[in-house]
Amino acid sequence: MTRSINNNPNSVLSLREMIAAAMMTAVTAVCAWITVPAAVPFTMQTFALFCSVLLLGGKGGFFSLLTYILIGAAGVPVFSGFKGGPGVLLGTTGGYIIGFLFMPLIFLAAEKFFGSRIIPQIAALLLGLLVCYAFGTAWFIHVSTNAVTLEKALKWCVIPFIIPDLIKLVLALILTSRVKKHIKLT
């Protein structure tokens, strides 16, 4: 008797969820390549992350993003500017990339407590983004070769991104609500 991966109770993700997570990993890589250069580049990475979490849930979104980070850490050029390798994660923007992992974890907690209600989901995404900003900014200050103050780091790395990231969140909410009507990913 054979068992499908989808029916394996010991499997963390079903086959469908693994395929969807892999697809969103690829989407995240492509969105990271859409870049406007700055101290911390403007990318569509956060848009892809919002979409991953909204489409796949916290668990699927976490594995999709973790796969993206591990592939990039291995040297595949999936990060902004077609970069890859551990140097990116250890560099000034690495904290933001690692900080992305908090978003699906916070979203997963919101799913456990509130189910699939939209207001708690939005709140979880916003809190995840705030934690990502905090982690990334702390890392930016820590690894910067010049003595960067918190004020300067916020001015360079957070404030210019708030409005664009909120716009990306709204676009992700619109897009994923439409996609969910037609495709069952989880």
C-alpha cells in the first residue's frame, strides 16, 4: 500500500503546499530583482512576501521565505541586484531579509488565535513589517562601518519605505483576494 505525501500525517506541508511554496519562492526572487537603488534598495520583495503569506498562510509563507533565504545564502543570485551568498545576509541589508521571517510567524500566530479574519491578518502583516524594520535597522546599525545613529538609520532605511510598503500591502490584499477565488493553493 502506497501513501501520498498529501495524506502523510507526519508531513509538515502537503505536496500541494510544497509546490505553492516553491512557486512563491520563485516569485519572491523575481520581485527582489525589481529594484530601485538606495542605501537599502526599494524592491518588490515585500509585495511578494505579503502575497506569499496571504496565499499560503503563515506556515506555507514561512517555508517559502526560508527556502528563498537558504537558496540566496547558498549563492544563488535571488536577492536584489542579482546578488546571492552569505555576504548579502551578513551585509547591511541582511537584517531586513532575515527580519522577513518574523512576518509569517506573526501571521501564523494570528491564524491560530483569530482564524482567517481579515482585520487580524492585516494587523499581523503590519506588526510583522514593524518587527522586520526593527530587526533590519538594528542589524544595519550593527554592521555599518561608519557610526550610524538610530536617527540616520531610520531616515535611510525605514521612513522612505513606509508608504511604498503600505501600498504593496494594499496591492497584495487586492491581488490575493482575487487569486483565492480561482485557485486553491493550500
